[in-house]
Amino acid sequence: MARIVILTGAGVSAESGIRTFRASDGLWEEHRIEDVATPEGFARDPALVHRFYNQRRAAAAAALPNAAHLALARLEAAGAHQLLVVTQNVDDLHERAGTQNLIHMHGTLAGALCAACGHRWPAPAEMAPQDSCPRCLHPATRPDIVWFGEMPYRMEEIWAALRAADLFVSIGTSGNVYPAAGFVADARRGGVATLELNLEPSQGTRFFDEARHGPATQVVPAWVDEMLCT
Ligand code: OAD
């Protein structure tokens, strides 16, 4: 049973209608990272940050998993390989497609986090700065999203899985944001085979043993079909 670690990024959800970050019409063209994706930005203007993530939560709720999400769930359900999907995405399209073994390393729009006491609870559709934590009652509610300058979730588990893997596959990510952008180098150091599936060559494309370029809804199902035939 091959152990496969799959990293996904915004490109896997693009064909579901969710905007990526770094395209010419991407989210970071309209919003400054410092304003909406850092703890300092949240401290300065929590209403702006909540508005940004409320919009993204609504966009994710309106989207449906696409053929790439569904293919990854099919590969896991077939049971011939041991899969871990690590996503940088904060939408819930992998779980709605049926993926079970999933880590949201950058958090999730579905979660609320108390900046005062660390308590977590399911996020309502709309969040606002005056919302208080159900446990400590502090009005310090924030989205459960990992911002720049914060440590992504479950890193020890991810690195352990990478070390033990037979294959690392990176899907729909530009390779700009660490530590995820470093997974290909981590995998290679451990002798793990590496494959990139992306619309175009990523920043780190040269580090992969193999790269296939095209829309995720085409290249991912095609790769999954191959994996299920071998
Ligand atoms: P980016 O927007 O940086 O990159 C998306 C990648 O997906 C690009 O390489 C595109 O070429 C590719 N792509 C676009 N459409 C595609 C399609 N239909 N099929 C396949 N690939 C496609 O998004 P990420 O790499 O996910 O972090 O960004 C990483 C992190 O940066 C995000 O998690 C977010 C952001 O800042 C935080 O907010 C902490």
C-alpha cells in the first residue's frame, strides 16, 4: 500500500469558482495581505477582516466540489493507497467531496477562534468584531484562519507523514508560501518521489521529479485513474 501525501492549494478550487490569491484577478490584487491576513491587520481593523472572511465564507458555501476534489476522494475511498490530503485552502470542498484523512494547515472558514482564550467553535455565516467567545465571553472572536506570522496547524504530523511517504503530490499551489512551499524539498531529502499537478509551472517546479500542467479538473482525475490502474 503506497503512502501518498497530497498538498493542495487554491488552484484545486479555482474551477469551483473560488478565487485564487496570486492570479491577475486574484484576492491579493484587491486586498493587502497586511490588512486582512495578519494578526496586526486584525488588531487595527477587525471589521474589515471579518468582512473579508465573511465574503469568502459565502463564496465557499455557494461553491461545489469539482472533478479534482471528487477524484482525490475516489482515490482514498478505493483503499488501494494510504492517503493524507494536506490543504492550504480554507474552504470545505475536500470534505464535501468525501475526503476523510484531511488536514487544513491554514485553518478553515468553518471555524471561529477566540483570540483571548483559544477556544474554538463552529463559525456562523457572518462574524463581527463584537461577537463574544461562548467560553470566556471576551469580544475577541476571529476566524480560525492561520495568518502570516502564525504557525500553520499540525506541522509535526505533516512532516512525519512526509518522511514516511512513498509519493508527494502538489496540486494547484504556486509554491510561494512556506512551510508548504518547502514540502517538495523535505520530501526529496527523504527520498520520496514527487509530482506536481498545476495549471502552469509553480515557483518550485524544478524540484519535482515530474510535473504535469493543465486544469486540475483534467490532470487530477487523469492521474487518479492511472493510480487506480496500477
Ligand atoms: P496561489 O493563488 O498563490 O496559487 C494558485 C496556483 O494554482 C497557481 O500556481 C495557479 O497557476 C494554479 N491554478 C489556477 N487555476 C488552476 C486550475 N484550474 N487548475 C490547477 N491549477 C490552477 O494560491 P496558493 O498557492 O494556494 O495563505 O496560496 C498559498 C497561500 O497563500 C494560501 O493558503 C493563502 C495565501 O496567502 C494564507 O492566507 C495564510
